[in-house]
Amino acid sequence: MSSIKSFQDGRVIVIVDESSNKPTPIFCDVCKFPMKNLSEDSQSFQKHGVCSRCDGRFTNYPGIDWNTESAIPMNVAKDMWDDYMKERLLLSKPIINFK
Ligand SMILES: [Zn+2]
């Protein structure tokens, strides 16, 4: 949604974007991996401020609240978070190694 404002007796028109959507960053703030899936990562970022993999993995985990620093997975579920990060790191490595 946007609104139109005029200044200087209508000589300057400014169209202000008043949507609450923040632009999706290139990297997830929490796991630091790149956002890859434009639609799912974007939706997860708008809802929780994280990528869709972080969101999907911890959506139903009790006590997780992405907006509260003390309730993010690396604090609430550290072992599960460490396993998740190892898995993400493994999946990000190339399958074929050229020597
Ligand atoms: Zn993430």
C-alpha cells in the first residue's frame, strides 16, 4: 500500500510506500546461510525474520520465539541447533570435488 503526499503547493509529489514488508536480505540473520527460495524464504522472513529452513525446522519446537533473544533455538535447543547447523554446512558443500 502506498500514499501520495504533495509538497510546495503540489509542485513536489512524493509516493510513500507504507507497506510493512521489509526487503528480504541476502543472508538469514540467524543461520547466516543465503536465502535461496525467493517465495518461501521471503514469507518466513516477513513472519519471523528468518529463512524458511530455520523457520520450518523450529516452527513446532516448544519455547521458540524468533522475536525474543532468549527464546531463539541456539539458546533454547542448543543441541538441536548445533545438529541443524552441521547438517546445513554438509548440505552446502559441493557433491563433486575437482582435484
Ligand atoms: Zn536461517
